[in-house]
Amino acid sequence: MRRPDLSFAVGTPAWRQLLLGVAAFVLAILLGFLLAFPTAPLKQTMVDAFKPYRASAELESLRLSPLLALQGQNLTIRMDNASLPPLEVKRFSLRPVWLSLLSAEPGMTIAAELLEGTLQVVVHKGGRLQARASGQRWVLPLMDGAATVMGTLSTGRLLRSAGDIKTAERTLSLDFATLLVQSPLLADTANRPLDLGQLTLEASGRGQVFNVTRLESRGGDLTLTGTGSVLIGRTPASSRLSLNLTLRPTATLPGGVKDLLALMAPPAGDGSYQLRIGGTLAMPTMLLQSGGRAPAAATQDSGNRNSATEPMPDSDEE
């Protein structure tokens, strides 16, 4: 006797019921996972992760989205150094790089809104990292608040190769749309900041040390070119500078600042000034051709330019 033909074509009522059942099962598992996800312990873990870096953090909310991305709001990071302003992160998200989960180096994507700009980071298990930032408005107090550097970052990129954090190769590029320096110690800038214009920095290195291969500014009160090295510590006070700079005043440079430059270093034949910046990021010092040191921001009173500076503190390991 001939057996009847059986049809398993998609769209028959039996297959519809089976697909609906599978979908309901997956949805129930996902909903249960979202409801049972340990958000509170993870939130505390994220807050505690800043303590080894001499910082404290507060996080308003953290939740797991249906797309399995951790989403947080209003993260505030405060450095133990009271002179630094808190870093406010309005929103951030962490999600896996799905295709990388099938490889030996799974990765994660981090997106954040901070300092009125955006940050995108992709990091992999082996240490490989790609970061891009844009639109951040920076306000960095220096010299115990005696000077302030303000700038708008148009584009910033950081690449790190795989390997140990102390030996991995890194490349950094920063393009500032504007960069201003204001200090009551700088002549004629108490009410009008010193405008450095557009600034570009390119550097590469390993571990904490970056070799600055390009440093240029244009369109401001003076043009600047330079090279050197920067050792990045956990704080501005433990970050060391060694930069060789060439400054060329423009017609907009305040007269008091130009006179101050002439006091600290003699101009070259083309009117430029050859300076070397050392010290720390928190307390930079200007190394003069005569071998003496003067603060990077000095008063109009030339009698104060021989004051001594404090020795540089040791940097911290990352």
C-alpha cells in the first residue's frame, strides 16, 4: 500500500506553531536573563574599579538592554587630586563585538558621551585597542590652579598593539580646534586668554613613554613647533615633560607676553624663541639657555624669575 505524501513546507499551521513556540521559548529565556541579571553587584564593581587609580566614582544607573549591552547614565569620576575637576560621563554603553566571540581574541565596544563630545573604544582580550574621540571641551588647571588650559578637541585617536601594557606599541594623534591658556601670572592675559590657535600633536611609544614626533600650532597669537617626550603617569603631577619648542610671535601676541619671552630667552635671528619645557604636567618648568629654570608662567616682575622650582615627583606605574 502506498504511503501518503507528507509536506513540511514552511508556512503550514504545524510549522507556524513550532516557530512561535521556539520564539516564545527564546523570549522567555531572554526576559528571565534580563530580570535576573546582577546589575547592582556589577554597578558596585565598576565603581570600585577606579580606586586603584587614585580616584572615586559615582554611578546613577546601570541596566542591561535587550541587545545585551550594558548601559549606564551619569557616571562621575573624581581624582584624589582636588585641583582636577570631576569628569562627568552622561551616558555610556558596553557591548561585545559579536564576531570576535568566535575568535581567540574576543572584544568589547565602549561608547560614551563626555565633555560635550563622544568617545568610541574597541578593546580586545590580547590588549589590542582602538579609540577615537571628538568634540570634547577640556579645562585643565595647572600649577596648583595658577594657570588653566582650555581647548576643544576636534579629533583624537589612540592605537595600542597586543601585548603587555608596559611594552605594547602605542600611537597617539590629537587635533585641537582651539587651545587657550589663561593665567594671572601671564602678562596681559588675565582678561584675555593667550590663543594658541589650532594645535596638532602626534606621538608614539611603548608603555608610559610617548615620543612626540610632531607638535604644531597655527592661527593663534604665536606659532609653535616642537618635539620631545612625555611620560604619562596616573596624575598630572606624576606625568613628566621633556619638550624642545620653537615659538614665533604673531602680530596678535600681547606685548606683555612678548616682553616676558624676551626676558626668559633671547630671540634668534629670525625672531623665534628656542625653549625647553621640563618638569611635570601639573608644574611645568622652562629650561633657559643659561641653565637656570623659571616657571612656565611667570609674573611681569622680572625680579621673581629666579625663584627655584620643586623637584619632580616620581611617576606611577600604570
